[in-house]
Amino acid sequence: MVLSRLFLHHKSPEPQFAPALFLLLLTVFTVVVQIKPILGLAGLGTTAVLASCLVLINRKQIWEEYLKAYHKRRGLAGALTAPSNLYYVINVAFLWPLILFLGVCCLYIAWVIS
């Protein structure tokens, strides 16, 4: 009985802190830009590049999890919260690549300033 528990693998919960951490880092580096522009721009650029790359790499998994979560909780039903391929395309084709571009621009400007 005791040895059998060594081979049981329970599904670990998914991290729920990533969106809050992204917003916190953006806020912190926005404040740092006012004090030390090079450090703030480098931090903003790095945060934007990493976040956009992670979202673009995991876009299918994020979409599938959103569909599952939407069907489980029907309290937020509406035109703006309903899963739509249009919203998916806007996020994947325009929004996150734009954030990636802005992150690269921040890193380039920090390099030019230094």
C-alpha cells in the first residue's frame, strides 16, 4: 500500500499567477522608466518579448482551455465573452505580435540610449 503511492501521479494545478505577474512587471518597469530609462526600457522589452512568445507558443492550449472554461461557467454568457474565431485571430495575428514588436523596440531603444 505504501509503495503503490510512490507511483501515483496526481495532476498538479496550473499556475494562475502568470497574468497578474505580467501586469505587475509592466507596472514596476513603467515606474522604473521614470527613474532609470535604460533599465526600465530593458525590463519592459524583456517582459513584453517573453510574454508574447509564451502566448504565441501556447496559443492552441490557451484557446482550448478557454473553450472548456467557457462551457463550464455559463454565467458570463454574452457576445463579448463568447468564444469566437475572430477574437482568436485578432489576438494571435495582431495583438501579441504587436506586443512582441513593441518589446523589441524597447530593447533596441535601451541599447541605443546606452
